[in-house]
Amino acid sequence: MIAHNALLSQLDTLLVQSRELWQVKAFNCDALPWQERFPHLAECVWSLDDCELDNIDKVQADLLAYLLPALKADLADLGLEWRLELLDIKAPSTQTHQSEVIGQQDAGHFSAGIKGRKWAQINAFTQQIDNGQSEVLEWCAGKGHLGRLIAKAYDRQVVSLEWQQGLCEAGEVFAKQWQLPQRFICADAFDAQQSELKVEQQAVALHACGDLHVRLLHLATKAGTRDIAISPCCYHLIQAQEYQAMSRLGIKSELRLTRHDLQLPLQQSTIANEKQLSLRHKEIAWRLGFDCLQRDVREVSQYLPIPSIKQSQLSGEFAAFCVWAAEQKAVTLPKVVDFEHFLHLGIERQKLTRRVDLVAHLFRAVFEHWLLLDRVCFLEEQGYQVSLEVFCDNAITPRNSLIKAKR
Ligand SMILES: C[S@@+](CC[C@H](N)C(=O)[O-])C[C@H]1O[C@@H](n2cnc3c(N)ncnc32)[C@H](O)[C@@H]1O
């Protein structure tokens, strides 16, 4: 098997080579930004109708099957050789059992009030935790659902760290009721004094966003914590303007990643419902339509983000939406506006942005793997033995990678 740092280096090369295809802000484009160099790819995305596009985007294998021949043709014309087989990269899957880690009856009580998919994640994650002896530190625990299940399943001492008092209290009530060896620390994860990380401990984090899991990795490696298991998510939720790489290779990389870039792995539509999907498309077309209008009125060729909208606004008229958006952004609209014209422009721009995004999505898996390996290699550099696996099905959560480190 290829070493993690060698794989990180290969992914890095591919991502640097392909930057123009994935490091793009679709809503700023007025044409496919790479169409001159990649004409086959441009033709391929324009030949798709909008419904096909949604379906292809949902499954990475379909996306690759549809777009790769065109990309390969363009690369051949350009005389470039990229390692496109990496686009299909997946972490190995661990064999988790579908069954509950605790008895059916207890599982009924423990899962009450937790959404089905969340419970499935917690159950699968718990199956990946060794039945060890050491205390478990649950990082950014929420109500401590994961810690609670670990405490119950393995009778292990669990400390759950969470900064929202209400969530800690709710977790404490449950732990007391079930006489579980779980206690809560109501503290800020950024306050090193209160984090209670130790050597003889297993630190776990399920979906601690961006900086939060990075913080755990820094504190745990500093404390020499023997065992770490994290499932990262929301890579873009960081304080810094740019991604701060962790591993030596990551730091040396030519990639400079903005928060916008870091959202790429999360751009996989999980909207299953057709009605919700068509509302989402309508909202984007309206936002872009308003954007064309504001550019015209302000004579500024720059995207102007507007706040979130209520779904009910979408059942009204586009003109009313524009008036509302103009008020939010203090844009003075002229007395007479051809709203139909701007709606049409919005729909056209939406078609374009969806095609720009579709091509960027080719690199979604590689990019997330790069981010995961940056963490894995950092841990290896700190003397840990590290594995990277998939701990549950993609349908349960697309953020299904698990990094396990021991020393
Ligand atoms: C995405 S939730 C994950 C909760 C839980 N691990 C789960 O998977 O259900 C992130 C949690 O981190 C907590 N959190 C955010 N910032 C924090 C901080 N600075 N210190 C401690 N907890 C924090 C939030 O209150 C929230 O409960």
C-alpha cells in the first residue's frame, strides 16, 4: 500500500495542475473560465440538460464517466499528462455491522430524539472505538450522544467537552438517569487550560468543524494523548483567511486555499426531494438575476451577496424579491425596471454556474482526500501510527472519513 505522504504528494501534484478547473468562483463567471484550453470539456457540459446534470452530480462515478473522456481529449491536445485515476480516490471502508452496539431496548432509549442518520453515524463510530480501558475525551460533544453510547457500550469513563451550557446540562441529566460514567466540562475548546487532555486517554471527535478538530489535533499531540479518533467536517469553518496546512508536505504545497475553496468537498447535493431541489434552483436563479440588476444599477461588476431568504419569498414575484434584496443592500432601484429581462439573465447565469461547479466537482474527492491526508501526515510526523478509513455509508453522511491515530 502506498505511504500516506507519497499519496499526499501525488494528490498535491494533480490539484496544482488542475487548479483552473476547480479553484473557481462560479458566481463571478460570465463564461466557462477554462473554455479556451478545454473546449471538449466545455462542449460536454453544455450538451447536458439541466436534469441530467443534477443526476450526474450526485454520484462521483457517473460524473467521472461522463466528463473524463472530454477532459482526456483536452489534455491530449494540450500535451499534458495528469494522473486522472486519482479522481476516483476513496479511503478503505471498515467493516462495521449494521446492528446496534448496545441492546435493542437500550438503543431505543438512547436514540430517542436523535435523527436516524445521526444515530447511525454515532453507532458506526462507536463500533470503531476499541474496547480499551482509558478514559475517553469527547471533543465538542453537543449533548454528548457519542460519549454516552461509548460509556454505555464499553463501560468506559467519558469526559465530554462542550461550550454550550444547555447542551452540557441536557447531557448530564441523561448520564445521571442512566448512571453512566460520563461527565461534562462546559468549556471553550480554545482554552488549553480547561481541555483536560492527557496521555492515557482516547480523544474522539465526531464532526467537530474546521478549526475545532484542528485544535484537538494540536492539543492532543502536544499532550501526547495515546489514542485519537476523529471524523472531520466543515473544513471551511476557520478563523484564518487562508487554510493553514498542518503537515510538512501540506505547508510546502503551492496550493493557497481560501474558505470558498474549502467548501468544495461539501458541495455534494444531498437534496433528495425534487420540490426542494427545484426551489433551490429557483433561489439561485433569482439571486443571480438580482445580481445582474445590481451590477447594472450600481455600474459595478462585482458579486453582491445578499442574506438568506425565507422559502415563502420564492412563491412571490421575482420583482418583489429584487425590491427586498435592494433594501437589504441599500441599492436604489430606478423607477422602471425590466424585471423579466434580469430574471432571464439570472436563469442564464445559473445554467453557467452549474456547469462551472460540475467540472470543479470532478476534484471534490481528491481535494477532500488531500485535506484528510494533511491531518494524517501531521499525526505521523508527531510519531503516531495512523489509519484513514470510511466508517459509515455515504448515504448516512458524506463526511464519513475516520482518522485513527495511536502511539
Ligand atoms: C457540529 S456540532 C457536533 C456535535 C457532536 N459532536 C455531534 O456529532 O453531534 C459541533 C459542536 O461544537 C460545539 N462548539 C463549537 N465551538 C466550540 C468551542 N469553541 N468550544 C467547545 N465547543 C464548541 C457546538 O456548540 C456544537 O455542539
